[in-house]
Amino acid sequence: MNNNPRLAEMGVQHPQQIEKFAVYTTDSMDVLHIIYQRKKGSLLPVSRKYKFPRIKKSVMVDSGTRQTDIVFESSDAFREALHELEQIRAAKSESADLAALITEEIRLLEEDIKLRTEYIKSLVKKI
């Protein structure tokens, strides 16, 4: 099952290649700009823009005079896509942190093995 149904619906086939994204609003549209990390020579686009229309709602400002004001909200599709992108970014961050932790553990293990080897060699010299 796809972990990113909204992104798949938008046509994002390789979410693991997403490098970064930006969000901004123009007129009555929310724009999601996704930038991919592609290999050199790839025919796939490096970036894509997705536009989501903002939802126009009438909100009561003053209940005594029944005065209303028009407010624009982001669409559900936009918010879901943004949430999925945040999850992808968090997962990448976790894996990068885990890789750094494993690298540090390997370095410490190598130091420990080096010290133990030197100690054993000093014992052999005493014989």
C-alpha cells in the first residue's frame, strides 16, 4: 500500500527522490514547489509546481450585526500533500541521524580494537 496517497494522486512517483519543497500563496492559489534530486542525464523533471485553489468561506465577524467577512483557507488536498511531504522529510532526517550514529559507533569500535590489539602485542613482547 502506498504511504503517500495524495502525492501519488498528484503524480509523484518517486517520493524518495524529493530533495526539498517550498510553499507560497499567489492570488487565490496555494503553490507547492517540489524539487527532486535526479541523477545526471535523467529525463525526469528536476522540479514541479502544483497549484491548489484556496477555498473561499464566509465567516461571521459580529453576531449582533450579522456582519460577515470573506476568508480564504487552504484546501484539504493541499494540507494532506504538505503533511505527507513533512513525513518524508522527517523520515530522511531520522535515517541521516541513524547513519551518523552508526558511523560514530564504527569509529569507536575501530579505536577499541586498535587499543586491544596494542595491549595484546605488549603482552606477547613480555613473554
